[in-house]
Amino acid sequence: MVTALINSGRDVQHDLRQLKWDFQKHSDTGLGKTLDFKEMETAIDKSENEMKKCAERYMQTVNTRLQVHPSVEDTFHSRALIPKWEPQLKCLPDLRPPKPCQGRSLEGKSKLCGLSIPVGSIQTSEDAASLAEEPENECKLTFTIKQGHINPSDKDLIVFKRSSGLCWSSVEQALRPLCQLLQAYAVPMAVVKAEQLVKLAQRWNGEWEGAPPVSSLISVLYNQGKVLDVLSRPGQRFKGEGGAKAAAVHIQSCWRRYTARSAYLRYCRCKWAVGTISLSWLMHTQLCRVKKALQARRFSHLENQRCRAQHLAANWNYIQGSKRTIIHIPSLGYSQSQRCNLRNFDVVQNIQIGRLCEIRDENVEVIYVCPMHLKEDMKQYYSSLLKSNTPQEESLAETLDTSLSKTQFIMLTPEAVDYFPNHSMCLSSLLKYSPHTLQRIRRLVQGKHSYIVPGVAHVDDLAVADELGVPLMGPEPAISQLYGTKSGARKIFRAAGVEMPPGAEDLYSLEQLHERLAELMVQHLDVTLWLFKMDSELGGSALCDVSHMKSYAWALNLYQRYGPDTWRSEGIQEPVVAQFLKEIPEWLSSHAHPANTSEHWAGFLQTFLRQGGVVEARPPSHSPSCVTVDLLLEPGGHISMLSCGDLLQSPCGLKVLGSSVPQTSLCSDTLQWIYTLVGQACLEKGIVGHVSVDMVSFIHHTSKQHKVWALDLHLSYSDHLAMTQMLLYSTQGTLSCQNSFEVPMSNTEQETEESAEKFLMEKRHAVLSSRLFHASLPMLYRSVFFQMCKAHGIGFNPQKKRGTLFALYDSSERRQIGMIVVSDSPQRALLTFAHNLSVIHQEISSSRTQGGTNFKKLMKSMEDFLKKNKQPSILNACTDAVLHFECMHIGSNRTIKEIRISSGTFEQRVVSVREEGFDVQVQTYASCLYLTCSIVIVVDKE
């Protein structure tokens, strides 16, 4: 550096010598001429520039603060450092720090138009004059910048420029961006601290490659708080130099950002819409493909089932007389909502466990698919009941393969029961998704005549039948859904030509319901009670009394005035129908009572209109008798009766609690005639398998005529039939269509060599109930329950074929059981059944733990049934009747001694006999309104 300074000095000396020589030369030759000093000035400027550059390089070298290591001997004594050079600036020893800001926060405004403005403690100002206020004690080396421009003639600036010496170029370079900032923001006045500006210039050369940050530029100002306040004002940038251009740029950038953002958002929405539409279309096409595949597969199942059904019908007579295997699947193929609303749906499906008792036919082997896992106590109970001690171990495949040959029955549980515990799936669906169980069944029926007996038809029944390659003994699911409703049953009865209650079906709107109900009420004024039944099997029913209508008495007076014949004309009925239509809405809302007491009419009506239903007249009688008949519509076209019985209904008459076997409400010929017509109508509609028909028998309270109405039709295996199968298996009895239930008894009194009859047939009567419910039953173990029954004499005697049998349904809940009571007479059977219910209720209940039960309702129903059948006659009223018959076969030499009239279980002796020629008039106190009766005439020879 010293060498550079020496060289620079030599150059200056050389230039000065050259200048002097030229001056002397010029003065000698040209006196009186004007001298040109441009060359002198150029030389002087060049010398000054060279000196400035040398001084600046020297300052940079000195300020690096290089450490000079001391000599070895002075290492532990002192350390020599090169001092930092600083310009000689005179300033006061104490500078007052800037005052804290008491105005608005400048956070968020520190960056404006690309400039980073620090947010510190500032003090707001009202006008530009306040920017120049300074305290008394402040640094003398300060200068002022007004409107971003420096006054070269400012004394303070001249003093600072002199004192800065050789570093002025660096200071000037740092001062330039500060002035640009103040010009851009139109700052009226800024006071610059010279010392801070020098430090900024020194830091700029060492730390920043470009322009220094705004915060560093503001830090050199003494009134930086006030300047920051000006810089932070909204729109201040657009008031300074180039403000109009900056505003235009800012507006254009905002508009371009807005347009670009809007276009991007539109693009995003379009892209999302395209993705959504594409995904929806792909899902739709995939769903259509799956639907088509499922439809094709189900159609294939249906076609295969029809082929197998034709083969079964062609060979039915041979199959029925040979060894065969029946696969019982007690599935309830209701809709998803109905299955979810059923409590303990698996227990409800297992109520038909009595199907096992079909092994009473030696040619029948039964595979029972159970909807739940049964514990060992239930297996032992049914093994004992079915005269088999072989355990049914489902987990061992070897036992399964050989168990049918030993016990004639087997119980299997699909493995899907564990996979779908809370889905309320029907048993057919669970079996469909149980490949291991299907494989076991396929192995068991291989090479044998077999068919499936389902429950309520479901589409998965066809899938299971197709998987096993076994025909289905039942209607197709579509046919079952069409005719398995209340409306479908009325269509079947209408096609069969049997009498049914006055009513209307397929009601889906409120207006239609009111119109049809008004027409029915006008046409049948003798009916006082009307029933509203939902189409679904599990749908409820409601009852309403027409006597509560205000205009009903007026309509009866009109009917009596015009008479039955004139009343049928439409002109007379129109004003009555119009009046009924006005009163029906209020009458239903006030006096209609659903069977489920916890439900109101509004909720019932909403469900009724959604599912559809029928309106029917309740029999106009004080004590109607309901009869149920279970039929088998064989594939070959033959119709056979499997069971029949009188229904035991709840006190309201809308729920069935049990039945009495055999039925005593109808004569056998009338019963056979009705169920034959209904069976033929079902066969014409393509319905085969098990069918249950409900009928009602009553005496009209005004005309005193005996009538039989067909009420309901069930296209499935019924709970009553399952209980009847258990009854027939336990007693080894037979139930005939002649209204008789007979059991074989050993004959030990009469034994001869020629004709020794080993058995005598005795009549029995039974009471069945498959839905006994008591909340306290789970408190007792099965063994304790049977010991309690045995202590009270409740049991079954297999020798006398009398007693009580129980049907167990599950091993976990144990709240629901079935009971069968067999006795010599219907009255004794009913009394024994009621006694058993009373004993069980008293033993398992207490005053503190009273749970829900239907025992009391059933006992009340039996009491009403006993009152209704107190007389030997099956009819309620005892009226005088006259029988006229010809007795030409008696002959003139014989006299009538006694005449006995019998019908069913009733037998009545004649009170008086009077002969008039060939006619005999019989006077009796028995009602003779039966369709058929048998007359026994006892005569004496003269």
C-alpha cells in the first residue's frame, strides 16, 4: 500500500513537472495570448482521484483488524493489535434514544411496494414541520434531507464531508439509496446521523453485495420514528417520486393477480367437476355391470330351479315313497328394515326347530340348518326328545358325514353366523356365505333324493339351492312377494271363490283409504268394527268402532226406512257416503286403536300408507272362532292337510297366542271344501310347498246364519305346524281331516288268538303355544327349570300319552319357550295349560322382580275360550230348530224310539218326536245350522 502511495506521488510530481514545462514553453513563445488551463484541471482531477482511491484502499486494509502475533518471548506478557481507524467526529457524549411509539401498530405495513420497513417504536406526527424538531442535547454532526434531496451548500453537510475525509465516496454511496427511499415516499424532512451513516457505509462494503435493507437505512436517521410513521401511511408510496407509475403497476399487478386467481379457481372447479363426473360415470358403469351380472346370475338360478322343480314334480310319487333327505332352512326372508326391527331375530327363526320331528317318517332324514350355536344342554334335550343319544358335534367332519345314517337328523350352524353377528341377515343369506357348511351339506346329500323346505322365500334361497344342486319345495321369491301379503291373500281367495270379509286391498293413499272405507261402511251397515291391516307379514293392525260416528245412527234409520233392496241403489247411498267422508278423518284420529298400544294412529297410518294394506270387516259376532289349517301343496298337484287347530287370540282379538288341536269350530266337510279351493287357486298361481290358511267361523248376530270367512294366507312353513310335528312325534299320534287327534294305546284287556289288536286308538286334545315370553326365565338354568316343573307335576307321560312338553329355542337369552299340553278333553287341556303358566309365573317371579310376560294374556284368552265353549255345542246361542227328513226306510212295522243328532264332538238327544205320515218332526234345543250333521235313529220292532 505504501508503494502504491509512493508511485502515485511520483506520478503526481511527473504530471506537475510536465505541466510546469509546458507552461514555461508556452509563456516564452506566445506572450499576450490566452492560456488554456483545461489540461491543468484534468491533471489536477486525475491526481485527486488517484489519491482518493489509494486512501480508500488503505482504509479497507486498516479496518480488517488483522491480528499481529507477538514474538515468542512476549507471548505471555502482551498481545499487539492493529487499532481500527475511525474518522475524527465531534459528537456529544449522551445521545437521547428515540421515544417509544404511542400510536397505531405498524405491523403488517413494514413491507410496501417491495421495501422492507421495520416496525419499531415510533411517535405519530401531524405535519411535516414536526419532523425537524430536535432536542437540545444531540449530535452536532447531523445534516438534513428535505423531500429526498440533499442541499450541497448545507453547512452541516460540508463539515461532515470534510471530516469524513477519504471515506466520503463510501458514505455517498450509502447516502444515495437513502435519498431514493425518501424521495419515493415523499418524506418532508429527515435528519441523518453522520456517525451512523459512516458505520452503515463501512458495513455495506463488508456485508451487503447490493443495496442495504430499508431497516438499516432508517436506522441512520435521528427522527426514524417519525419517518417510519410517514412511510407507513397507506398510499404514501404513490405520493412520492414515480408514484403514478408505481400506482399503475400496483393496480395492474392486483388486477392480473385477480384474473389469474379467478382463472385458476375456474380451472380447479372444472377439474374437480371433470373428476367427479368421470368417477361417477365409472362407478355407474361398474354398478350397471355388477347389476347385469347379478341379474344374469339370479336368472340362471331361477331357470335351474324351475328345471329341478319340474324334475321333482315328475318324480314326486316315487320320491315320496322312498328314502329321502329334507333340508330344513327356517329362514325369514323379510325386508331389511323388518329384520332390523325384530328383537332377537335369530331366536325368532329358530322357533321352528320342531321341524326336526319330521323324522317320525322312517323314510325321512332331516338336515336342520340352525341360525345360532346351540349349547350342549339343548343338544342333549332334543337328542332325548328324538330318541337319540348321539351327540351332534358340528366341528368334526367325520361325525357329520356318518351322523345321518345313525340318527336320521343333524343340526348344522353356518360359519357366517360368527362373521355377521349384528347384521340381522336371514338364514339363507348366512348359509350362502358359508362355503364350509354348504360343502358338508353337499357331501351329506350326495347320491340321495333330497329337497329344501325353506321359510319365508328369499332370493338367496335360489342361490343356496343352485349351489347344492337341490330343488326347492316352495314358491319362487317373486310369487311369494306378490301373494304373500294381505292384499295378495285376498286376490287368492277371490280367485278361489271362497267367502271373505268385506274389504278393500292395495291401499296406498289417504284419499283412497277414506273413499273405499266410506263405501264399505255404507254397503255393510251391520258391521260395526273395521280392521286396518298392513300388507307385510310383520305389519301391525288397528281396530275402529263405527258406532262412534255421529251420522251412523242417521244412516241406520235410512237403511231401515228404505229396506235392503232399495238401499243398494247408488242414488240413496251417495249422500250417506258424502257424510261419512266428512267425518272419517276425525273419527279415525279419535277412535282408531292400533294393536301395539305404544303406537299412535298417526304413526300407524304413515307406515300403513307407505307399505300398503287392506281394510276388512271384523265378523259381526260376539264370539267368533278362528281356525288355522296347514296344507302341503305337493309338486304333483295333490293337496294334503298337515295340521289344523282353533286359534287362541289376545283379548283384543288382533294377536294369536296359541292354538287348540284339533279344531272344533268347523265340520270336516266344510273345512276340506274351503282349503281344497284355496289350494287349487294357489297351484294355479304357481305356489307349491307349505301353505297356511286362517279362517273365522261365526253366527251372524242379526241373521243367525252360520258363516265362514277366509282371513289370511301364509306361503311358508308355520310355527303352528312345527309345534304340531313335535306333538305328533311325541305322542305317535295322527291328525286327520275328520277333526280328530288319535294316539295309539296298548290293548292289554282284549287279546285273542284269532284277532289280537295290539293298539287301540284314543282321542286326545292338545293346546300349543310357540311364543311364551317371560323376562325372568333367564334367571333359571335349564336343569333347575325342569326340576321345578317336575316338583309341581309338570311333565309328559309317554305311556299314557298325556302331559306337558317344552320347546327350547336358544341357549343364551332363554326368555322365550314353547309349550304343548296333551289331555283327554279340550277343557282339561286348557285348564292344565293355564295351571302350568300360573305355576311357572309364581315360581320365577316375585313382587320385586316383575318382568315383561305374555302369560297373563294367554291365561285370559283361555278363560274366554272356556266361557265360549261352556256348552257342549260349538255354537253360542241355543235356539229351537226343526229337522224334517224322510223315514221311508224305517218301515211300518217299526216304531221310532230315540233319535240322536251329532256334529263334530257335540251329541244331543232329541227331546220330542212326532210322526206325521212319512215325516218325523224332531224338536230339540240344539242349533241345527250346521252344514252337515249325522243322525242316528234307534227303532224297536213291534
